[in-house]
Amino acid sequence: MRQTQKKENKFPVFDLVLILVIALAVAGGVFWVVSRQNIRKTEIVYTVRFSNVSNEYGGRLAEGKTLYLITGEPAGVISDTTVTRSTVRTFDGASSADADVSYTYTETKSDEFSDILATVRVTADEKTGGFFVGAQRIAGGVRVRMMTGGFASEGEILTVLKEEKAS
């Protein structure tokens, strides 16, 4: 009769993996709770520029109207708008029979399209990474798709200011 010996110094891999999974779950839960506590509601004012907006639709961006993110979440109320005629830039090149090339560059103001600066006020979540409305980061240079009744466009956020409360 043959007897086999049991290995008693077997490394407990399963136990180690189980301990690591539990430790990661606890650390993730602690991180989630701590990160939720770092969110503050803050009043901000930001300016967004909509370029080359048809004059037919530009009037729909007016003081008192609510802007929405393309997801349907409110992005704030327009407190002021500035409208300027869009600049149309034309660059043409023409060549002649003797291979000379001449270029012309012209800038004119459009009668059909406008650039609109909208000043928007909103209560945003202030987190470590900045200001957020829902999942959308509100910061200078960020391109954002927005809409309001009968108007939808992509704009660029130019400035963001934290509104100080008067004491």
C-alpha cells in the first residue's frame, strides 16, 4: 500500500486574493464617501460664445431664457447677451499662364450670421477638478453643446467666475 504525504507548506493563494479583493472594496467605498463630501454647491457666472449663428435663430438666446446641455440638464439662465456680426474670411489663389500665383485675403462682416456671447448664471458642483453641471465640466476653453427653445449649437466657454456673495 502506497501512502502519499500531504503538503503542509502550500502557499494560500486563494486566501490572499480574497483578502486583496475585500481590501480594494473597502478602499473604494471609503474613497467614494470622502469624494462625495468634497462637493459644494457654488454660484458661478460663465460666458459662452456661439459662432456663426444664423440671425433667424440668434434671437432665441435672450435674457431670462434657460440654456440646457444637449443631455437635457439645465446649464443655467442667460443674464446678458452681446451680438456681433460674424466675420467672413475669404482666401483665394489665382494663377496666370506664366505660373505666377496671386493670393487675395478678405474679411467682411456677415449680414446673415452673428457671433453671440451669452453670460450664464448657474449653481454648479465645485469639486477638486473644477466646476461641474451634471457631468459637464464648466471651464475656459471647453466646447459644449447647448440648446434652448428652438436653438441648438456648440459653443466655447470663454470665462468662468465664482460669484462672491455680498455680506
